[in-house]
Amino acid sequence: MKEAFIEPRVGGRWYERGEDGSECEWGKVLAWEPPLRVLLAWQINHRFKYDPTAISEVEIRFIAESEGVTLVELEHRHLERLGGDASELRQKVDAPNGWGLILQTYAAAVAARE
């Protein structure tokens, strides 16, 4: 993966673009409410392949704590919808290269813009 994109509107795509220019769908935007939150449908199965029938949700909330300081909360929910594969996916997204890495990358991008 080279880049990840979220189209800023309800119904927008959430996807990645690889080094070779190929794209992989991740899901779609369910709610777009700047500056407070975004709610995304995660349509990736336990093998990290796009699957339109595998739908969990990722909600990202932005909470102003003080001047120039924002807390970012990420909740990945409804993994039980994946049935027996839910536990495997949970382990993968909780791993050091899962959501933690995504949030670190986001924080670095924000810091670079300041």
C-alpha cells in the first residue's frame, strides 16, 4: 500500500492505492460529520481481501481537549458479523501493524502539515 483515501461524503469510497497503481476497496463512508466524526463500513475479511458481504464498522471521533489538542478515538465494532473469522481479524487489527500503525501514520501526517 502506498496511500489510503476516504472520499469526504456519505457513500464515498474508502480504499487504498498500491505502489503499482492498483486499487483495493476497503468499504464506504456511512457518516461524514466534520469536525466531530466519520463512520466507515469496513468490508475487509479476515484475509484482508475486499468482501462486500463482510461489514463491520470503524468510527473515528475527534474530541477537542484544549487549544490545538485533539483526542482521536477509533472504535472498530461489529466484528462478530464475520462469524468464526472475527477472532482472527481482531488479532490482526489489534497487532502492532494494525490500527495503532494507522493512527501513528495519521498523527505524523497532521504534524507535518502544522
